[in-house]
Amino acid sequence: MNIKEYKQTTRILVVDDEPDLCQILQFNLEANGYQVDVVNSAEEALQLNLLKYNLILLDVMMEKISGFEMLSIIRNEKKLKMPVIFVTAMSSESHLLKGFTIGADDYVRKPFSINEVLVRVKAVLDRYQMQVQTTVNNSSGFQIDAQQKKVFIGKTAIDLTRTEYDILTTLYQQPGKVYSRDDLINSIWSDQPYISDRAVDVNITRIRKKLGAWGKCIVTRSGYGYYFDAQPLATVNT
């Protein structure tokens, strides 16, 4: 997956009660290849399926549920591991410390430069992805070698077709993000018309079978699609 494809499958949620600011963020993030959704309150955000987002840009000073409170709720949900960047006018040291203590990954102070936002978004996403891959590789013996285009369990290479490899790496690169069948078809078979949903299901079944006990890391979310969950890997003996 190249940088352009990575961005096209990276979904960002903007949570801020200033519509004009949300519009600026959405326009510029989408212009840089990201998929972006916007809501104007934490209440709205918490009604969404947050598993599909790779990053949240979160205001602090909002009515009813503040950004601090929303982040606390997110960090108490084990499945919600996406990074969160506060975008806020609250920039005192005490506020910064509170945010980082709760679990913020970075801060952007209002008023902001859009270039700063873009740089911080990329840096946080890159850092998060590196942490996830290091954790998975080091804790389980499961490894994807992007240069060789191979998957290893311990020292054993798993025999995957190109399509199976592409599906697995797509899911693996963004753990927790739910991919619909259409998402996977558009990503994997973009140059082939008339690919059915069944092709996705068949390939997922084959991947799970070839991975054995590690196959449980590919999780079905009924009615939505599939996602990669690194947690089961920690329980598998290599």
C-alpha cells in the first residue's frame, strides 16, 4: 500500500462546536487525501461507531461533555485505541498536563496553522502505526515483511496468494478499523470490475485457515465488515 492509498483508507473524525473551523479542517484534510467526518459535539461523536476512525481531532471546551470527558470515555474502552489530538484554545501548562495524563497524543493550539495540523496528524499516525507493528511483531512471532511481501509466524513463511497478502496487510496496517466488503474491493481489486462480496469472504476464510490460531486476529463485525485485532496474538504461543 503506497502513501496515497494509505491516506485514502485513513478516516479522521473532527469533533468541534465551531462549524467554520470544522469546515476548514475537513477541506484541508480531504485535500490531502484523508477521509473526514465532522460532528459538533461529543454527544454526537459518542453515538458513532468510533472503531472505524484512525484518528480523532478533538476540541476541549464543548457544552455538556467536554473533550477531556470524551477522551476519558474513549480510553476506558479497550477496543478504542486510536490516537487523539486536542485542537483547543486551552493551552496553559495545567491543561496540557491534564490532556496528556488522560491520554492525548498531541495538542494543536488555536488559532492554528493548517500546515502545523497536517504535519502533526501525519506524525501521530506514523508513530501510532509503528507502535502497533512493533507490539504485534515483538509479542507474538507474527510478522509481515513488506519488502519480501511475505508473512511469517515465527520463522515459518505462510503461503499466501497476492490477493490474500494484500487483504491481510490492508487490515493489519490499521488495527481496529472496520473495512466493509466494498472498502476491500475498492482497495484490492480497484482495476477489476464486477468483483462480488463473496470474493472477499472466500479470501478471508482462506487467510484465517492458513494463519491457524493467528486467524482469530481477523474479526468479523456483523453487518459492517472485517477488522484486524492484535489482542488475540498475545495469547498465542509461538
